[in-house]
Amino acid sequence: MFSVQPCRLPQSAVLTPYRESGAYTDCYFTTLRSTVSHADFVASFFTSAVFRLERLILTTMARPSADT
């Protein structure tokens, strides 16, 4: 089982300018048991069941969305 933990936003984060302007930002981390390439992680994340459901909602409410 894995856990997701909150952490401080790194200084190099894309969200840093927003945090510095006073906007709310958050950051979380988890530890993976094996080495996974960034491309494989992103592909798995965005093709997960939850995001497939989100794409279905987007397709119904706004515009078509697909893996490509």
C-alpha cells in the first residue's frame, strides 16, 4: 500500500510565483517501490479510471477528450 503525504512546495516548482503572490498552493509526495520513468508515470496517471471518468464528463459537458 502507498500513502500520499503533504510537503513544502520546492523553490523550483512551477507554482512558486503563485505562492509568492499570495495564492494558495499545495504539494504532495509519495514513495514508489520501483523505478518508473516520468513518461510511464504520466501515461499511467492520465489513463487511470478516475481520469477516464473525467474525460467522459468533459466529453459530455464541453468537448471531446482522448488519450492522444
